[in-house]
Amino acid sequence: MMLQSLTRKQYRVAVLVLMVCSSSSLIVRPTAADLRSDVERQVRMPRSRTPQEVKATMEEWGNDAVPILLELLADPEFRQRGATIARFLGASGDESAVKPLMDEIEKLMSEDIITHEELKLMSWAAYALGRLGTKEALDYLAKLAGAQYWEARSGPKKIATKDEFLSISMPGSWRRVPISALGRSSNPEAIALLERLEKELEIPALVKDAVGARKNVERRLRGEDPDRPVTGPMAPVPLGDTGAYRSAR
């Protein structure tokens, strides 16, 4: 239909549609350099973010940001921001992040002494694996929680601080982290893994954590508060301003 044959109202609507279509074609998409610059800026930013903020930022970036985040995860310059990077990767939903996150945990598990920031990275990498929820990630978290994994290793024994070394209980207290991470999954396979842990775990507190984590997964699958932060005995408790974690008591 030609514009000349339209009524005045139809003409105005047609012009408005043409204007919207024309303007949308002029939207400038961020270049790869712009995206990398923004990712680095956000990662360097020393502030707390809610899960909703992390998710919204990842949605704004899109999965093009995942390779950049993985590069930063391996970059010594960004080592102190590893926990923040892990949080973004967990919110990405991109399965390519699973192996690098597992590798980071394994690397830190082989150290005798780690920093507060590295302890945070270990924990948030585990939580990210729970969010990503692939079979490989969930199986790995279940292995981390089990006693058999720790028979061949003791994990880091101390946290290096500015002025001293703080002793930490590994594996006892940190085994609560992968259990909590399983509770952050939306994959039904996490339920079977947690039920198995409920039967196999030898420490009553860990069994209690596994029960709570399983209930969290079941709530998510029912659509109840899927982004609700983990609370109770499974939650990591910050130690002062350092951001290090100890088990809740």
C-alpha cells in the first residue's frame, strides 16, 4: 500500500514504524576493544555485587565476554580479582568455563599456603560450577565434598596475610563449600548426588549441609526463589574485611 492512499492515522503509524526501523539500524554495537575495556573495568571495581547485578552485567555483555574473562582468570595481573571473575563466569551459563574453573581449584589445592583472595577464588569457583550445573561440574563438586578425594591430599594448610599466617582447617571446613555449591544448581542431577552424599558423608555437620543443599535444589526446580542466596550452615562467613571464609557455626 502506498503512503498516499493511507488515512491520516495510518500514515502517522507508518511514519513512526519507519522511524523506529531506521533508528534501530543506526545503533552502534560495542567493538571487541570496547567490550574488553568494560569487562576489565568491571572486574577491577572493588565493590560488592548482588547476584542480580552480576547476572544483569553478564546479560549486557553477552557470551562474547566469556573468552575475555577466561583470559583474565589466567592473568597474574588480575589474580586478586579472581573471585569476581569466577562470579561472572558462573552467571554466564557458558559451559566452556567449567574446565578452567576446575583447573583453578585443583591448582590451589596443591599449594601449602594460599592468600585470602585465592581462598575466595576457590570458593567462588566452586559456586560458579554449581551455577553452571553441567554433569562434569556437579560430579566434580560431589568428589570435592567426599572423604576419598582428601585421602591423597590435605589441601592448603595456611592463609597468608599481610602480617601473619592464619591456620585453616582443610579439608574439614572447606568441604562445606562444594556441598553448598551443589545446592546452587538447577540441574535435577544434583539431587541424586546430594542424596548419595547424605548417605556417604562421615561428619554429621556435612550431612546436614547436604540435606539443606538438596532442599535448595528442589525449591529451585519448583520455581521457588531460584536466586535466593544460600543461608544457614552452608553459607560462607566472611572473616573481617579480608573476605576470607570459615565455616559457619
